[in-house]
Amino acid sequence: MVHFAGAGDALVGVTHECDHPPGVEKLPKLTSSKVDPGMSSAEIDAAIGDILTDDGSIYALDASLLEELEPDLVITQGLCEVCAVSTDLVHEAASKLSNPPDVLSLNPTSIEGVFHDTIRVGDAVGRGDEARRKVVGLRDRLSRIEEAVSRLERPRVGCIEWLDPPFSAGHWVPEMVRIAGGQELFAGPGEPSKRITWEDVFDVAPEALVLMPCGFDTERTVQEARHLPELPGWSRVPAVKSGRVWAVDANSYFSRPAPRLVEGVEILARILHPEVFPDTPDPKDAVRFSFTKTRTSAR
């Protein structure tokens, strides 16, 4: 959002997860995770559950580095305790600095909320007009997609935010599916993600299945999904029968409440309505699976 508003040069520090646009990963990293990202989905879920049960924080904040960097503004989010340092910890650390900075916490649950927060960030860094102008461009891109799919049949879509155990994809994702011309089955607009079962998924018979594990790119999602054909009932799912199971780069286009959600909608539109949007998604952004009982491939 800071770069989008035209103030990337003002950044002095980022989180350990920040990777866009290229170059920000070279900035000082103020956070670290207690969870090993190399673990499997099930192991990550168990580790997070243990930490939260113990009233701990999944992430650590380097208060000494924060003091050294002397920021005027700290931007954080309080939407999800699994995705960022807790806002209480951020406020506490900021308040103890020699020159306490302003703290801007972002908590959007919809695309419009993301746009609103983008403008808030723009205003906070003195680039409000530029942010507003660019947000108009984002809304125009969404409007063009909505118009193109307005008279088309809407496939029944299941978006899965975690694979083991499965979670629905909530918040802005159902809205993304609607704009792209689909009908999301597991969550309503603005609703939080929640734990479901694969039986829940199979019972509603999705016509398209989009795998978007939070924080994973397309390649990692493909790796994590290789066990799915072994699940009882997998082969009877309409999406599987018709070859409409996709893995997407959730980390870039679906998990994060940022302007690139618009690209996520454009990716979904290509997945759901190739008859209108014939350009196949870039393999880095989305790949379609070909599942069998013994072999999984992505193409």
C-alpha cells in the first residue's frame, strides 16, 4: 500500500513476510515467526494452535530495531492474529520509544475496505491524492469484469484457505468470487474464515475448486495438495470430474488485504469464465490440476 501510494522511499523497515514489490525484502526486518514455515500444513496448524492456546504470540517484534529506525509512522493490522504481530504488542512497543510514532492499524474485511485503507495509508504518508487516483483505476478494472460476466451462468465455487485441516476462505474472497462471476459456497462476504471438513466440501459438490492456502504461493500449494486424491469421495466432486481444480498464488493475490486483490479477481475470472477471458493465467499465478489416484500433475 505504501508503494502503491507512491511513498516507497519512505519505508525504513518491514516484516519478515514482506516481499512486494521486489526490493522491500532488503529492508530491515522488524518481525520473526515462532513457526517453521517448512513444516507441513497439518504441522503448522498444530503449532499455531499450541502457541495460541498458551496465550502466546506467533510473532516476535524487535523493539530495539524499532527504536533504532525511529519511524514517524507504524502501519500494522489487527484483522488476524495468525497473520501479524498483535496490535497490543505493536502499540506497547511504539509507546515505549523515545519518540513514539503514530500507529495506523488496518482491519479491512472487504475489497471496499481494502480500498478505503489504501487511501488512509496514502493520506498518512502525504500521498492521498495519488492513492485516490489509483484506487479509481482499481475500481474500473473490477467494473469491467462485473460487466463482462453479468449475464453468464455462475458456477458453484469452493475456495479453500487451508488444506490440512481445510478452512473456508472468508473476508474479501467471496466478494472476489462474485465479481469474477462465481458463487462462493463456504463463506459469505465479510465473514471470517472457519474450519470445515472435506466432507463438507464434497457434500456441496463444487463445480470449481480453488485452493488458496494462506501465505502459500502456487508451487507450495501444489505440493500440499498432492494427498487430496486419496481422500474418500474426492473423485465424485464435479470440479474434479471436469478438471476445474486450481491452485493459485494466495500469498500474492488472495491472502493479503492489498491492491493486488484486483489481480486476484482477474485470475479468478480467467479460471471461471475462459469463454470470456481466454488468456490462461500465468503458471506462477494459477495452475490447473490433473488428479488421479496415483499421480498428481499441474499444467
